[in-house]
Amino acid sequence: MTDAPSPDAPAVVLGAGYAGLRVAHEIRRRSHKEIPVVLVDRSPVHVLRTQLYEIGTIADSERTQRKFAVPLEELVRRDGITLRQGTVQSIDLDARQVDLGTERLAYRSLAVCLGNVVAFYGVPGADQHTFQVYRYSGAMQLAEAMRELEARSPEMPPGRRPRVLVIGGGSTGTEVAAEIATADWRRITRRDARPPEVILVCGALPFLAGFSAGLVRHARAMLYEAGVVLHEGANVREVQPEKVVLDTGTEFGFDVAVWAAGIQAPEFVRALPVPHGKGGRIKVNAFLQVDGRPGVFGVGDVVEFEDPETHMIVPSTAQAALAEAPVAAANLVADWFGRPLKPFQYRERGVVVALGVGRGVAKFSRVTIWGSPARLLKTLVEKEYATATEHGRKPPGL
Ligand SMILES: Cc1cc2nc3c(=O)[nH]c(=O)nc-3n(C[C@H](O)[C@H](O)[C@H](O)COP(=O)(O)OP(=O)(O)OC[C@H]3O[C@@H](n4cnc5c(N)ncnc54)[C@H](O)[C@@H]3O)c2cc1C
């Protein structure tokens, strides 16, 4: 049974990604700064995660770091949000407390916005022998590995090029593969560096599953032009130090492998005594609230929201997180002051996928655009995502 909320306890927002930052700002704005907000994150920076596929740019210069991570202090200063740096170990929903290891934080209302973690689906060796771009540290490690690989490529035997395997044929894998294949490694490392050979291992799911046929067609054509080879129809069975083995027995050697095959909720979230969806995500109701847990809301990648009318599951995207956040915040404020809550309705504005340096494909309404206009759109959307978390500005168009 849940304890009665302490009237003095604040609203606690867990996670300062796209969802959490926007929820925190919106609670302050909508409550006219009456509700005290404590924002918890393990990191002192807000990571612009939608840009972490830009491995060439990350590898190019350490000065570009600010492009991908903004100090949280700068983002919350104006709104009187209290920042608490710490790693959430567990949440006690009955006692209304969050365990940060070093302290326990009491809350009156809670917004869980902790994003997700990589899922290896029990594939042996995947954890040890692959890089991932789901976190900033992972993208930095991959960029460093690529820089080293390219720097030593001229010493490889004649005819041999560095080989990069990207595992996962969704948008993340596709963007990373295209970016690595088209980055100007000669400028980034040394003039005689050999361009990498990039293979995208899509797995058993169709390439870019869930995207429109037109978008997928253009994406295939652009990957082909970028020199990315697609391997479709088989899952990875095992990753060894220098090769992957597929279910079919086919093997691919690699110099660098990237795992972009899936995500799931963090382990302690999967263990919470609440309804769960795919990958242990917290199921939230029409008000983005956790059923049976008054005052507890969930937003972004950590939750599963099923549209009650269409039964469509809202995708794990920044676009969805930023659309959910103002509604969850409004409902948290309404609940705090004993007012009725409003249901969340999701309408996808469109999608855009980067397909190598300066190129992309986008679909909105019935229109598909590709090439450099789509990439320009992607850049504009990423700018909007970045500013949407600053002071609760209007959510972006795509
Ligand atoms: C390479 C890549 C490209 C993408 N491109 C797009 C795109 O073009 N468009 C789009 O809409 N989406 C895109 N996405 C998806 C998008 O990044 C996510 O959907 C979005 O980040 C979800 O926001 P969130 O706030 O729920 O989670 P996150 O942004 O991941 O934020 C979660 C926060 O919680 C913190 N945290 C996690 N665990 C703990 C803990 N235990 N204790 C304390 N703090 C913790 C993290 O530090 C982080 O700040 C992309 C993702 C990737 C990886």
C-alpha cells in the first residue's frame, strides 16, 4: 500500500533527457512556480541523444563536444529547478522514496523519465565486443575506435579496407552505418587513410521496419550510393572478438562492430511492481500515469503508451517524449491541486532519417523528400529538439 504523500515533499523528476527536462520546466511554468521540482540525473550534462550517430563529427574534434552535451546547470537555472546529480538505484513506490545510493529522496509526485538501456537479447559476446551509440560515452568510444582504425588503415595488407559491421536495421543502425561510410576519414585522420567497408546486418526484422515503403526505397538507394552493404533476413547468433556468426551460419569478420539492435527499460525499472510492456517499459494509462500509483507519471522511452483508440504503441522517439512531456506535467500539476486530468493523444508529425553526411530521407503527411533537403530538415529538427528542452518551448514539428 502506498503511504500518504508528505505535503512538504517536492515533485521529483527522474532523468534529464528530452522528457525529463521538458517535464521539469512545464511543471514550474504550469504551477506558476508553486510546485518545488527536484530534477535528478546521473550526469551533469543533457545529452542531445538524437545526434549521437554523427560519429565522424565526434571523431573530428573534441571542441564539438558542446554540440552533443549541454551543462544541465545552464538549462535549469532560470526556472528555479533544483538539480541533484546522482544515479537512481531503485524506487520505493510504497514509501514514495527514490534511492540514490548516497541518500533517499522523498517525493510527493514523481515523473519517471529515465530513458532506456541497450538490449543484447542474450547474444553471447555482444556486450564485450561491440560499441553502442545509445549513450554519449559509447558514441565517444566508437568515434575513438574509428579514428584509430582509420589511422592504421594504410598499414593493412594491399586491397584490404577497414571493415565495420553495424548490427540492427532500424533507424539508429542505418544512420550510424551511413555516417561512418560517408565521413571524410582522410581529413579526420590521415591523407592516405582507406575508406571503410560498411556492412549493415539488419537481422530477421525487415530493414527500417515500420517506416513507409517510399521512405525505405529511398533509404536503400542512398545506402547503396554510400557504399553500405545490407545483409537482411538473419539474426546474429554470436559475436566473437573479430567476427559475428548469424543464425544461418554465415560469418562476417570485422575490425569494429556496432550494436544498434535494441533497447529496453533499465533493470530496476523492469523490476518495479507496476504493469510492464515490451522490454520492461512501464505501461502508463491515458493520462501518462502509472495505474494504482497516484501522483506517479512516466514519460519518454521508459514507458509504453498505447493509444486507446488506434491501439498503436507510441514509438520510442524524442518527438514522442517531447509531445508527452507537457501533458504529463499538466496532469501532475492538476493532480497536485486536485483538479481533473486530461488524456494524452499522439499524432506523429513525420519522420526523418539521416543517410550519410549531408543526406537523408523524410516523410511527413504524404510527402517524401530525400537528399540534401531532407538532411537540412533533420538539422532543423535537431535544433528544435535541443531548444525544446531549454525553457519548455513549443515541441518541434517532426
Ligand atoms: C543515435 C540515435 C538517433 C536518434 N534519432 C532520433 C530522431 O531523429 N528523432 C527522434 O525523435 N528520436 C531519435 N532517437 C531516439 C531519442 O533519442 C529517444 O527517444 C529520446 O532520447 C528519449 O528521451 P528520454 O528523455 O525518454 O530519454 P533520454 O534522452 O535517454 O534521457 C534519459 C535520461 O535519464 C538519465 N538516467 C538514466 N538512468 C539513470 C539513473 N539510473 N539515474 C539517474 N539518471 C539516469 C540519463 O542520463 C538521461 O539524461 C535517436 C536515438 C539514438 C540513440
